[in-house]
Amino acid sequence: MPIKIPNNLPATNILESENIFVIHENRAYTQDIRPLRILILNLMPIKITTETQLLRLLGNSPLQVEVDFMYTATYSPTNTSQEHLIKFYETFDDVKDRNYDGMIITGAPVEQLPFEEVAYWDELCKIMEWSKTHVYSTLHICWASQAGLYYHYGIPKYDLAQKIFGVFPHQKSCTQPIKLFRGFDDIFHVPHSRHTEFKREDIEKIPELHILSESEVSGVYAAADLKGRQFFIAGHSEYDPLSLKAEYDRDLAQGLSVQIPQNYYPNDDPTQPPVVLWRSAANLLFSNWLNYYVYQETPFDLSLL
């Protein structure tokens, strides 16, 4: 949460130079407080797992958040019961007349398909277009980051020679302070599990985008538009400690040739419990997005988006 300080306090410039978020007295008095409305488009097959991961991070904040869940009407998931969907989820037709402070679009296990061959691609395009006028800030995760960059900016995805699988060190790319990464260490870790990527040189061709963070191993991790309305996050910061293990064990059980997740098991020994290196960075990522790009920027009256 921001520090509220008196107007013209001498310490203001020092605090701001140290990237400490302060709010002036006059602005604090004019703020109206209400719950943040967040929409989660859950494209993952095992929806309850993803719900838990995201809510864990969204809940680690003093801000009051109201969450709606949405799934695609053009593709009925087979790994989540209809009873669960009917009870807790809505379709785009149900929510299209609402406005939201923020939206999260999850990854999906369809990255090796061309975008246009994904069963719900047309519906997803409609949702992403709608988000530009009905959502203040949208967080695209993993495959959704590739889909969002392709839809909004025409940036392609590329097949990788080898799956990026493991937990990798990252650093901030911008010399200017970026609110999304306030409080981050110089090096922080993020899980990845993907067969495709987008490339730095393609993003650099788009003047409306800037690269926020990357890894020497896994490439660009985070990019955003200049207004903070669209974020594209290539990794899976939301993963819980055993997510990569579950994927590894699943692929082994199916007889697939799969490498051990890098930087995950002690001494690369799958019989040992994984080491979590990304939890603090994950919590910071989501709390910073909620605070600086949703709570601080969204108008009190969402109809004014």
C-alpha cells in the first residue's frame, strides 16, 4: 500500500528517488475506496488448480478484490466438471456488459497449434478486443501472452528446438524504474514450461511496447504497452511448488522423452522435494500489478473506462 504523506514534505523527493510509492495528502482525501473487480479467463484444463494458484496471489494483498471466473463457450473443458463450471463460471455473453478493473488470461496447453487452429480462437479474439474498452489492465500469462501479442500487435510465436522447462534467473531490462517490478531483487526466478517463444527483436519493432524483464536462458519474460493497460508475462509465476513436478511425472508416465526441470530438484534428483525459488517474486508481481496498475489507475466509476 502507498505511504500517505503531507503535501510538500521534504522527504518526498528522496522517497520517490528510492522508488518508494508515496501518495500526497490532497490525493488521499479525494480517493474513493471500493473493491477491485477482477475477471479471470481460465483456459487451463484443470481449472480448480489454476483458480487456487491465482487466488493465492491475488489474496496476498490488503486490497479487497472481487473475482469473476469465465470460460470459453466454444470449447467445453473435459478436465473440469460441468457442475463446477455451472456453479462458479460464466461465459463471455454473461459478462460482456460489465466493466472490470483488471483481467487475467491464463495459459493453455495449445501452444504448438497455430493460433487460428485453436478451437476457441475466434472467441478469444472477441474477448481481447472487448478488454480494450471494458477492462483497465489485462495480465496475459504464458500462452495467453503469445496470443495477446499476436492479436494486438501481430507478433508471431516460434517453435523451440527444446522445451524451456524449469526455473530460471531473470533480471529487469529497463534502466528506468518500473512499477511492476518494485521491490524485486536484481536477480529473481520464474518457472517456465513451454515449447514456443516470442522474440525480443519482434517486440522492439513495436513502438507501443517495451520489454520489462528477460532471462539469458528463457528469453523475454515480461513486456507491456506504454500505458500499463496490457501486460504479457511469458512464465508461470503463479505455479505452486509441485506444478513442474506434476508435469514431469505426467510426461514420464506417458512414455514421453522429457528432461528434468532445470534448477528445480536439488542436484537434479527427482526423488528429492523441489526447491521453491520464485514465491516472493510471484507475490510481488501480482501485488504490484493490483496496486499500481489496477487500484491506483482505474476510475472509481468503471463506466468511465
